[in-house]
Amino acid sequence: MTTDPDLLSNARSDRVRSVRSLGRRAVRERQGRFVVEGPQAVRELLSYAGPAARDLYLTASAAERHTDVVELAEQAGVRVRSCTDEVLAAMTDTPHPQGMIAVAEPVDVPLADALASVGGGFVVVLTNVRDPGNAGTVLRAADAFGAAAVLVSDASVDIYNPKVVRSTVGSLFHLPVSVGAPVPELLTACRAAGLRVLAADGSGQTSLPDVDLSVPHAWVMGNEAWGLEPEIRDLCDDVVSIPIVRAESLNLAMAATVCLHASSSAAVS
């Protein structure tokens, strides 16, 4: 393990400003780096995508509490840098980063690679998802319910946005994620991979309990405010709605979770 000889204590230093600047998408794309906050997410980064990690910044108290994370960083050859609470807070856009952050390189994979191991499973396609919390929650649900991959369109939020990364709580590093392709390309690739393409939308005439989810399929999720555009729905094999008893609708993250749970249950049965 390589450590800096001096404690990082100057919250206005160039290094601190450089890490802080990764909160901006343009900087992330230019530098090819993003920030992972908190011991749980950092632990998952080091455990599942260790080669992508570059630097670990943590306070003395966090180093004492999370010796396993430090050991994982050592095994991955990641530089560990001690810093004060003030410095750590200055590096992020959250006042309480839980004692540690890591700087890492992107972990997304090419579209073909993401679809290569789908087999008889299912994937999630995010078409125009703009809210970071929603995108992160869908990623986490996809991980929880066994999706083979998540495909994020070029019109969706950057998955390396700090709010997205935080809300995945490490799930970002557990399954293949592909980014940057236009929606028609994503749907064409899904169909070429043998997946039935299902639009999740409140306008659907097919009810979720009536859909055969035992076959390989892709769930297509739309924008938080307007859902799926008609032209995207027309590209899908079926449009599926979730039966609701009283509420007017479900938000994106909730709807995705319901659909993915149904897919997981069908796979188990």
C-alpha cells in the first residue's frame, strides 16, 4: 500500500479542487474519472471493479473502522491518502461522505458486451431518464432482481453523476452497464440478441400479470414526467401497464422495481 507522507489538510489545495471538479460532467468526461462516496460503495468498487479504482481518500477514524476497505485497496494497488474531515467534505457535493471517497475510471462496457451474457434472462433499457436518484434506484433494483445488464441511452442522465453513484450504493459495479447509444440502436441490439422488447407504460393495454416473462426480454423505461414517446412504444413488441388500485400512477423507480420483481419471480418459477 502506498500512502502520502503528509495528511491532506488544506481544503483549498489543487488536489482537493481537482477531485471536487469531478462533480461536473464535462470534467468527468475530459479526465475519465468519477467519484465514489461512502464505505459501502467504495467497498463494492474495490471488490468488483478494483482495476478501475485510482485513489482512496479517507479520514483516520474511517481507516480504523473500515480496515477491510484499506486492505482491498492495498490488494488493488490503489493509493490511500489520509485527509481531514474538512478536506473530505470539500471534495464532494455532500456534507457527510461517511469518511471516505474513491476516484475511479469509468466501468461501463460496450453494448455488445453488455448483451453477450443475457442468455435466458432480462435487461433494463433507460431511454430518457433524467433524474439521478431515479436512475440510481433503477440500477439498484436491476442488481437486486438479477437483471443481466442495464442499457442507458444517450439522452439519459450520466451514470457517473455523484447522485446516481450514491443511489446505486455499489450496484453500479455488480452488473454490466452500457451507455451512450441512441434508443433505436439499443432496441435493435436487444432484438438481435433474442430479447422480446417490452415497453413499461401506463398506456399499455397488456397488464403486467398477463405478460409471459419466462422468455428473454428487455424492459424499456421512459422519462419521469412524460413516460415513453409514441415512436419508442411503436418500436417495442408490447406495451405493458401495471395494474393500480387507487393511485393515479407510480413514479419511474417504483414502476421499474415492480416490473423487475415480476421478471425475477418468473425466472425463479
